[in-house]
Amino acid sequence: MTKTPKGRALGSALRQARQDRELTVRAFAAQLGRDPGVLSRWETGERTPKPEQVAQILTSLGVHGDRYEEIIDLAYGANDSSWVATTLPALRQQLAAFIDFEQNATQVLEVAPMMIPGLLQTSAYTRALMTEARVPAGEVAARVAVRIGRREVITRDRPVPFTALVGEAALRQIIGSKELVVAQLRHLLEMARRPNIDLRVFRFDSGWHPALEGPFHLIETAEATVVHLELRDSALFLHKDSDVRAYRRAAERVLDATINPAESLKLIKHIADSMEATRERRNDLAQVQLQHQ
């Protein structure tokens, strides 16, 4: 049976709950009266336990309250062809699963029509983005740390190949300030020098292509390929072969609409230089006005 995103998340949660009690698979299996191999397959997501089996595991481990309810919820629909998250606990579970897929990816592709891809964001850009989106102040620092921590997958010794298809709108959208965006664009230029990063831009005049319908991730691992879609208050994992094929075709259409990497970097530099020049002209004008007051 193919591992599903929700099944993997359930297995990871069960494994973490067991490890929190400092129990080995064999010792805990004996406590439950289960085959250690079965328990191991549940924890890896290769097999999905029934909700009542999950309840037995959690009760034996002393898990209760909100954490109990969150893990039990993962047991329902774990083998479905899609995983929709609409509540804050479910969104957190999906984020953990998403990061797990990224960490174990053999290739990641992101289509980002309106904002800089998360793996390529500076901490200042991420912080401004979350602040302007009115993320609770107490959560901003933690969320920024998580996003910046994700960057390790493309900067480590054996980095994941990353293809970023970015809209011109994302490059020109002012988040925080022009100075902040210029720094972000310079960071893109630096990151694009890495051999594992393929950064391409689709311009305003590129005509229709699937990126205009919204952003998406296509994440390949040795075991499976998944699609992840994220909206304001919900997120969706798809893993059915027909859905993955549809998004592969969509990614190919977007790739056809992009300009080549060299031209993409020239455009990014041009936009950054133009923003910087505009800021300097405004500063000069302000200085002249002060002198004549």
C-alpha cells in the first residue's frame, strides 16, 4: 500500500508519542500484545491502524486531551486520496507532514505566482509577510524560525534539487518596504548561484498558464510524489496518480511560460536596481527640500 500524507503524519505522531515515553518498538509492542513488525509499519505509514487501535496505543502511552484528539483525527480517512486541513490543529499536522516530505525529497518544485517561495525567503521578508497578514504576534517568531529552518534542505551538504517558478508579480510586490524587497531580491540572486537551484520567472506578458490559478508544490520522494496546495485558512495534500499527473502537466505548462534562468536573473537584478534607484532619488529630493525650508 502506498504511503499517504495523512498516514505518514499519523505514523509520525504515534512514533513521537512512543519515543516521548522512552519505549522501544519491541518493548511497547510487548506491552500492547502486538507484533513489533506491525507496530513498526504503523509508525512508518506503510500500514494504517484503525481508530480503535490508535485509541489503544494512545491510552497505553498516557496521551490525553487535545493531543489525543488530534492524533485520533488523523486515523480517520488516512487512506483517502486527498487530505484537507481546515482547522488550526489539522493545519499544524499538515505543516509537520509537509516538512517531513521536504526533508526526504529527491526533488521539489514550487510554483509561486504572487510571493517569493518559502525556501528562498529572507527572515525579514518572512517576518514582514506574517506581520502584514496579521499572524498573532506571539506566533511570528516561531513561524519565522520554522520557515528559515526549512531552508536547510536546499543548503545542506547533499541539497535537494529545487525548481522555483516565480511570477514577476512576486518580485515587484512590496512586502514591508522597498528596502526589504530589494534585500530579498539580492538574496534570490545569491541563492540562484547554487547548482541545485533552478530559478525561473514568468513575466506579466507570458499569457495564460496554470500558475494564474494559484500556487502549488510538487514534491518527489523515493516512495511517492505528492502535491500540496495552501490557501489562507486551509491546505490540501493530493497523492492519487491522476492528480499528480495533472499537476505535473501544469508544472510543464508553467515552465514553458518562463524565461530562461539567465534572463530570469537579469530581470530580478533589473527590478532590484530600479527599486534602489527610485529610493535614492526620493532620498535626494527629500534632502533638497529640507535644505530649502
